[in-house]
Amino acid sequence: MLAVTPNRREAILDRRREVDIEGRKVWTIAPEELVILKLFSERGRDFDDVVTLVRDLGAGLNLGYIEEWARKLDESIGGDDVTERIHQAIAAAKVKKGRRR
């Protein structure tokens, strides 16, 4: 099962953002979509990226949306790995944020 199913592709495209980079308009993925894609991976580097995004974006990140998609992905693969990873990332982000003070 790939993380980018037809429904995921639609969500990614629907939520993309146009940003200005050095005077050029560029489409970019919403941070929640990036988190979801990285959660589906089992690479440590992707998990670390999720922790950093959760820590740095904080309340600006729609965790409810991410958790909803994590559950959908888990249902599609018959497990709870993706949901567990977001919960672990949230906990790790809180620890790292506390250390930065």
C-alpha cells in the first residue's frame, strides 16, 4: 500500500499552497500533507522530520487532520503503526521544545 492513494493525491492537491520565493510563485505541499507522507515511512530520518515539524509549527499544524489521515492509512494496512508514530512524534516534540527553553 502506498501512502499516496487516489484520495491522498486529491487531498495533497486540494491543500497545496502557492508561495512567493524570490519573486516567483511556487506551489508547495501543505505541512500537514508532508507530515502524513513522512509518518507512513518507517525511516528514522522521516520520524525526526515529523518531530521537528510538530515542534516548530506547534498550533499552526492541524493535528486533528493528521490523526484522521493516520487512522485511515492504518485501516488500509490493517494496523496502528501510523497513528502510533504521530503520537510518539507529538510526545518527542514536547520533550525537545522543553529543552530549547
